[in-house]
Amino acid sequence: MKNTPKRRPHRNRRGLFLGAVIGAVVGYFAGRALGNPAMGMVLGMVAGSALLYRVNPGPWNRP
């Protein structure tokens, strides 16, 4: 077996917050179309923050 360095996925708090805000806005409009904007906001916050927690949303920490 090769001894390769482990690549950890990128995790950041800024992505968690940004994902929650963007997910809440998108979830509000999707939930409003389906009849329950509050539930859409909650599900959008969870999905958005989970996605952007793992993905780097911007070039902030570059040297």
C-alpha cells in the first residue's frame, strides 16, 4: 500500500455561516412556493450550511 498523505476535506466556519444565510433565503422562496416558508428556511439552512461547510466559498485564507 502506498504511503500517501491524507487529504482532509476543507472545512471552515465562514462557509457554515454563508451556507446558512444563502440556504435560508433560497429555502424561504422554495417553501413559499410549496406553502410553508418556515420549513423551507430550516431545510435550506441545513442543506446550505452542510454543503458550504465542506466547500471553500472564497479565497480568504490564501497567503
